[in-house]
Amino acid sequence: MEPTTGPTVLGVDVILVGSILAGIAAMAVLFAIYTAVTVRDPMAKRVKALNERREQLKAGIITSTAKKRASLVRKNDTTDRMKSTLEGMKVLQDEQLKQVQQKLAQAGIRHKEWAVAVIFGRMVAPIVLGLFAAFMVYWSNMFPDWGDVKRFGAFALAVGFGYKLPDILLQNMITKRTDAIRKGLPDALDLLVICAEAGLTVDAAFNRVAKELGRAYPELGDEFTLTAIELSFLTERKMAFDNLAYRVDLDSVQGVVTTMIQTERYGTPLASALRVLSAEFRNERMMRAEEKAARLPAIMTVPLILFILPTLFIVILGPAACSISDSFINR
């Protein structure tokens, strides 16, 4: 007897795909329940990371010999082995490493040695996903109706997705963090104006704003606290502002940094400059909200046609269709 097969669409077993999607949905529900139950306060982790940065800057100022400074560098055996492997294969470039380190800083990851892990993942993930796709498509014969072109397309898609997977995850983290910082930046500038008019210094103003907005906007509070620490310990205040622009992938923050550097260099009033920037950022945020509201009718057209209108037709015309069919059957 030949094994019975379920319905197929484009050579894909619908029951198998439905079972896989149901399993993924069940796992997603369990993960959502787990994350909702195990909610942790991010303040402890933030305070620990900022204290480590403060101690590093303090130790960098106190220590003088190169040997003691080298002891401040974080060591990680796993990343060291990855780095030695990549260097042995001649695939590790300094420019590429710097770009990944900047992306890690923009994503809120303070460990620069993880850049080696990201580059190593670009090399390993295509191999792993490619082997898995080759096993599923060629060796296990799970899709017997697929031709050679479709099999090779699935294999190539898996390899390409594996190469881009670390960058996609990292860019997703950067986008979420940048959006969170963008939302709180106008309020932070208003508080900076108040602190500047009250007579606080720049580092004290940044520290105060970080404390006030740390709960509402933890990402922005983290960056402002780190900037306040660097303003207190670094030899040049411009370096602290440049580091802020380096860590945040946002044009608004670039404008704030430029304004702060100019006020430090030329002695222009800080409060008036920040007030103008705050008004511009608020107008930009309002324009962005109006743009999203204007796009909403066009975006809702597709769900309206696919999901809402068929349901209305079934509810409204269904009883009439049943009555007409019953009358024809009775005749």
C-alpha cells in the first residue's frame, strides 16, 4: 500500500506546514508567558555596567604603566579562540571589526570583544543552515515533488539567510534602541535647559536628567549617565560628546553633540541653543505621527479586503444563501 499524503500546495504538504506553524505558535506563547512572569528590573544591570565604566576610567587615569593599562582590557577565552581562528583564516579585517564594534555600541552592548563573535557567526551560520537545508531537501527526501531548481533555491536561500542573520539581529536591536532614544530626546533636552538655567554644570545636568528619565526612558538614561561619567573622568570634554554620537545612531543626537561642542568651544548660551533643538525635535516627532496617521487608511485597505469584508459577506449573505438553497432543494 502506498502511504497516504495530505493536500499539497506548490509541492508542499499543507498538514506538515500547518503542524510546524502550530508548534512555532505554541513555543511563542510559552516564551511570551515566560517573559511576562520573569520581568526583571533593568536598573541593577544598568548600574553595574555604569559602575564598571566608571572604574575603568578611574583606573585608566590612575595607572601609568602600559602593563597595568593592559590589565584593564577585558579577557574572554572564547572570543580569543574565535579571533585566533579568524586571523588564521585571513578573514578578520580591522575596518570590519571597528564597524561591528560601533554597531554593538549602538545596540547597547558594551563588550567590544563580542564583535569577533558576530564576525565568527557570519562564517558559521551559513554553514550550519546550509547543511540543515541540504539534509532536509536532498538527503531526507522530505519534498519529493520539488525539482532541481527549487531545491537549489531553498539551499541558496538558507545559506544567504545564515550569512545575514547576525547582522539582522544586531540591526533589529539598534533600531529598537534608537526608537526608544528618539522618543525621550525632546523631554531630555527640556530638562537639560532647566538644569542649565539653574546653574548646573554640563556633567551634573546630564547626570540629573539621567536620574529623572531613567525609569521612563532607560536607554536614554543609560547613555546620559555614561556621558556624565566620561565628562567627569576624560581629559577632554569633546571626547565624551564624540563617544555619545558614536554610541547612538541618530541624527538628532548628532545635532545635540554638535551644539554641545560649539557651546564648549565658543561660549555660546547653552540654554537657548538646547531650547531651539528641543522645539525642532518636538515638531519632527509631531510630523512623524501625522505621517503615520495619514498612511493608516492605505495600510488598512488590505486587511479590510482580506479579513473584514469576507466576514461581513458571510454574516449578511449567509442566511439568505441558505434559505435560497433550502427552497431549491424542497422544490
